Amino acid sequence: MDNVRSVIRLLALFSIFFIYKAIIALLSKNMNDISLWVLITIVYVISITILFFVVKKLEKENKS
């Protein structure tokens, strides 16, 4: 399970790329790109959060 946690951390770091792309789109004032990258970032962060809680629950069940 430690390996899974480290993969989740690496995936969470990948969200920095999406935030970077949203900032670049904001600076270029391109509303389509801003919407796209902000939406991708929000969905990605929510997915990573859900994945983290699922792994945490599985670890708790395996200990019992």
C-alpha cells in the first residue's frame, strides 16, 4: 500500500501542470483555454481525492 500512496502523491504533483496551464491561459486572456484547464484541474483533483480516500479505506479494512 505504500507504493500506491507514493503513486497518488506523484499524481497529485501532476496537478501542478494543470494549474500552470490555467495560469498561462489566464495571462493570454484565452477564455476557452482557461475554462478547459480549470475544469480539468477541478475534475483531476476531485478524482485524486476520492482515490486517496478509497485507498485509505482499503488499508483500514486490511488491518481489521
